[in-house]
Amino acid sequence: MTDSDNSTTLPSVTTSRRDRQNASEPGHLEDTDPAILLMRGWSRAQHVSHVLCRLQQRLERRVLDAADPEGIDEKVGYSIACQAEVEATTAALKLQDKLPHIQARSLLGIVAKLEIIAGADRDIDDPTDFPWPHIASVLRDLKKIAGGLPLERPERSIVQADCKRFQAKAADLLGLEKHASKLRLGAATVVGTSSG
């Protein structure tokens, strides 16, 4: 009698010890694995969304504190900030939706996919329910075996450019282009919200 388990082949997503050690070097797996590239884009969109959320919250406070004459400009800025946050969140969700269609080419690519899944659970009502703690557990185990990916924050200039792009899109969608140019939604406002 033969053992049928021995005839099973392993998928080609394993990495060697050398691959794990060199994974953070430029031009290595991180630059070629589509799952890792997707995670980078998703992380950037998530970060920009959070920056715009903080901006929106700060402007909301100003709207509530403003007197009637100055409140109009504050309300316009707040409306643009709200819509910009929606646009940034939508961009992150679109990247997240690509996840099932992307094939990882390495164990680190699988780590990247699980990072997106585990990161997305933060928006779920109860992340302590099945399967979220279980997925986080699998991710921890896989990182011990394959290594982790450096989770870098995007450069401030990139975040500022993304925020301005979403603000411009929001102003256009809301028909507030004329008002947007008068508001202080430039780099100084975004820089103040990107730390923290």
C-alpha cells in the first residue's frame, strides 16, 4: 500500500532563509510581488484617509465654535473635508477589493494579503468575533516563519499631495471649487494633521 500524502506537491510560494533575510533590500520581493505592492498602496490610502478624518474632525470643531458670518467658510471647508475623507476611504476600499484577484508570489506576499485583511477588521463592529482573532493568529504565525514586511509610513510630501488631490476632487464633486481656493486647506493644514 502506498502513501498518497507523499505525492502532493507544494505550491511555489515558499521562500528560502536567504529570501527572508534579504526581503527588505530594494529590488527584491517587495518590488515584484503584486500582493506586497497592493498592501503598500492600501496602507498609503488608509493613512491618507486617517489624516483627512482628523482634518475633518478639526474643521467640525471650528464649525461648531464659529460665529454665523465666519461659519459659512468653515462649513464649506468642513463639507470639502468630509467628502475628501469619503474619497480617500473609497480609494482604500477599491484596493482592498482587488485582494482576491491578486496572487501572492511569496510567503511575504501572503503576509501582505493577511495584513490588509487584519487591517480592514479595525472597521468592523466587533473585531473579537470569529474569524478576526484567528486570522490575526495565523498572521503572527506566518510572520514568525516567513518574516514580516516593514510597514513604512508614506513620506509627508506624498501624504500632502494625496490629501490635496482628494480635497480638489471633493470640491469639484460638491461644486465648491470657487470656495475651495479661498480656504486654508493647503499643505500647512494637512501637515498639522499628519502627525499623531
